[in-house]
Amino acid sequence: MEQRTAQDVSPYRVFSRAEWAIRREDTPMTLAPGEVARLRSMHDRLDMSEVEEIYLPLSRLLSFYVAAMQRLFGAQQAFLGTKDAKTPYIIGVGGSVAVGKSTTARVLQALLARWPNVPKVDLLTTDGFLFPNAVLEREGLMDKKGFPESYDLPALLRFLSDIKAGRRPVHAPVYSHLVYDVVPNVWIEIDRPDILIVEGLNVLQTGRLPKDGKAIPFVSDFFDFSVYIDADEDVLLSWYVSRFLTLRGTSFADPKSYFHRYARLSDREAVETATDIWNRINLVNLRENIVPTRQRADLILKKSESHQVEEVALRRL
């Protein structure tokens, strides 16, 4: 009997960095070095080679997917005899704390917005849909901030439903990382983009399925394509601690910062504090809620300790 390898039966095609890079073909580089530097989060190490070898091939793939979706939408309109306006193409970006989701989302937004047809590309982080701290404290959830239960899921689902329905404009709440809370009465406006990128920890989360088969929408139901940023646990811990040490001398130093109390910690105290926070909160969330959603993504970007993507897994159609 023929032996089948894990790759043979996997729903993904797996590419090395070099194998993925050649799929850029003639996709032009539209970002200058200075722009790439501005898109990078402080603890990330995004450079021009990462954009050229990882994100330009991904931009090319997405251009094919978006064009195919537009043709499918036209075919459905012809079948139904309707003239609905086309709905935004939504891309989800998920993964752990400190893995580089924000950098990936910003790079994708910049690249996609410079396609020849110059689409309007908006970016939303799901942090704004966290319950306010007052609610989390009342419900005993402050130590589970970022866990699925800490989000106002109905509000997020209404937002995505309105986006897909083509309503305009749609408003989303704003989160401040400085004060570590949702900003009251402040909103961002999303007005009929061609592409919307939605970035967050648990965007691929499903939840328990109903026994009676009734429809229960999940955030990922609204995605046309999804990306999961992956890295090993020990690597994520080192990145988290490194970021904490950097923030201690930057945003934590601001008296308005929720974490101002950490600004005067010694190096040893800061490492111990960051490691404790990681082990008590972020690692638990990663293992229980985030990693289990990895196999739901259309594309998995696996990072090495250097922050570079070393492997790409693309879901088969």
C-alpha cells in the first residue's frame, strides 16, 4: 500500500521562504525603505527583503483572489437579477500577542492600496471591541483581557455584518494602548472600502456549535481570506519580554500610561514582571484560544526567532 506523508494529506501546501519568494514574479515593489521602517512595530524587524520575499508574493496572490471574488459576485448578480453594490473584501489577521500582527496588517494595507486600480483599503483592530475596563473589572475579567469573553462580540458581529451589507458609513470604537482602555465617545469611520483588514488576537475563534443547528455567526464567517502569524512559544516569550523592556522607557514612562507603575522597574524586575504576565495571561490565552484557531486560516506565516518568516502554508482550494 502506498505510504502517504503528512504533507500529502494536509489541507495546506507548505513552502520554504525561497519557494514562496519566487512567486512574486514581476510584482513591483511600491514601498520605499523609509515607508517600510514606518510600518514596522518597534520590536519587529521588518526589512525590504521581508517585503519582497513574503509580502509581495502574498499581495500578488490576493490580487488573484479579489479578482476571482469580483467575478463570482458578478455571476451571482446575474443569476439573481440584482444590482447590489459589491461588498468589501475582508482579510482577517490573527495570532498571538507580540507576534507582529500589527506590522503584517499595516504592510498589507500599504501594498494593497497601491495596486494599479488603487483600491480603498481600511484597517481595523478588534481592540476597540473589548469591553471597557469598568465592565471587565465588574465581571472579574481584567486578567482575561484579550480572551474571547472580554470582547463585545455582538457589537463586533453587527459591525462586520453592516460592512458586508455595504452600509455606509459604519463606525467602530477606538482603543487606547496608552490608557489601556476603550476611549469613550470616540469612533473611527469605515466608509465602503474595497478591502478591509481586520486584525486581532481571536479573529479566527469559533465557539461551541449549537446542537439544534441554528445559525450562530462567527467573526471569521465574514472573512474572504485569513492570515495567521505563527511562532514557537519560547520565541514569543522572548519577544514579549523584549517589548516590555522597551516600553518601560517609552510609553510606560508617560504618567498617563496605565502601566506607568512599571516604568521604574530594574531590568531584573521588569523581566520577572513581564514573564509573570506572559505565563499567567498571554500564554494561557495562546494555548486555550489562539493556537487552536491556526488551522482555520487560509495562510499561515511561520516566523523564526529572527522575526523573519521562514515558512508559508497556503490552504488548498
